[in-house]
Amino acid sequence: MLIRRELPADIPHIRDVHAAAFAPGAAPGQVAVEAGLVDALRACDAWIPELSLVATAPDGTITGHVVCTRAAVGAIPVLGLGPLGVLPAFQRGGVGHALVHAVLGAADALGEPLVVLLGHQDYYPRFGFRPASEYGVTPPVPEWASHFQARTLTTYTPDIQGKFEYAQPFYDI
């Protein structure tokens, strides 16, 4: 498997990955919310091209995608991770794991301080994510608190506290 930055030619394949990952068995033409979310994020000013990564199989098939976009804790710029999608045939084969590690490494190399996500409590802690409340970061929707997690990076400082805000497309879905 190879992890690399998204290329313009990858866009329809990324849409297919998210559609298959989040809406298995959907009718043709039906798009999963996450597929539309990635398109909307790509079109907004929160998009960070260096943090949109794909996993490819040896034959070049795109098997997974992850993205981090600009978000904020109060007035401090941070990142929101997601969506993360893997084609069903490649799930539980390490693709998602590799993508998360790669995007966290890329975010750290860019000097980002914090990555926040809304995700499964049994999956993301293996990457160092902890309840965001432990860092004084609160979700934009209080009901999300149990699944709201944060991962500090090298430039993190403890003054990064307050209400988290995703890029606008997250609120439009």
C-alpha cells in the first residue's frame, strides 16, 4: 500500500470510496453524506491540500481516503479529522490505520498543534486520541461529548482550550 496526497484525478475515486464505505448497498447514484461532505470541504477555505491523503493498492486502485481541514478552538487554528473512509473490501486490513498515522504525521510536520474528531471510542485511542474534555476542548454540540476526541501534536500548548468549531460544511450536512 502507498499513502500519498490526493491528486485532481483522484476526486471521483475518493467520492466512490466514501460512498461505498458509508452507504454500502446504496442504490446507484445515491451518495453518502460523507462523500458530499468531502466535496463541500474541498470547495471551502478550510481545505488543506497537504492533508488530503489516499491509500492505493499496488495496482493503483484508491482503497481509502482521509482528510484534515482547518477548524478552531476559540480563536486558535487547529484541525478537524474526517471523514476517514476505506473501501469495504479493504476494511480491517490496515488501510485506515495507515491513513490516520500518515495524516497525523503530516499535520505534525506542518506545525499543527491539535487534531480533533468525532469518532469511535474504541478505534481512535490507539492513535493517541483522548476525550477532548481532558484538554479543555468542548464540542460544538454537547451531545457529541462521549465521542469527541483530541490528539495533541508537537506544537500543542495547554492554553488551547474552549469550544471547538469545525469548518462550515460539517454544519451543513
